[in-house]
Amino acid sequence: MKLRNIICSLMVAGLFVGCASEKSEREEGARLEAEAKVSRADAEKAALAKVPNGTVKEGEIEKEKGKLIWSFDVATPGTKDITEVHVDAMTGEVVGMEKEAPKDEAKEKH
């Protein structure tokens, strides 16, 4: 019985930690977005202009190597690969592109 209570307590604690972590990530994203001079919508247009017929699957704002960027995962019909496109959040310029196979994408998530 005690073991069951301990396990339940640990599970509840894990849920609280997970929720707090997700909240802090959202707050960090909002803070970074407030710093950006380029909106997500405009950055998305710039990214899609570089990937013909692409569809944005995910996007986020982040600091990478000291630079504020919008990062988009763009899917292209006819391939399982994802094109990761980085757009400078201050200028709107595309500053990087990289093709990722599904296995590389899965590694990046972990």
C-alpha cells in the first residue's frame, strides 16, 4: 500500500514539473517574440518562399548563436524530408536552410 502511495505521489509531482516546464517555455517564447521586429506570419512567408509548395509543420522563435531567429519545419509534397528554415527575426532574411530526414528529425526532438 505504501509503495502504491509513493508511486502515485511521484506521478503527481512529475505532472506538476511537466506543466511548469511547458509554462516557462511559453513565457520564454512570448518574451522572445516581443523582441522580434519581424512577425511570425512575415517570417513564415519568407520561409515558404524558399521551399516551393511547402507547408509549415512547426515553428518557433529562439536564440541561436546569440541571434534571434524564427525556425520553421517545412514539409514538401512527395518527400518525407523536412526542410528547416531559419529566418532572422530582426531583418526577415532567410539565414539558413537544412534538409532533415525523418530519423534526423526524431533525434532532434529528443
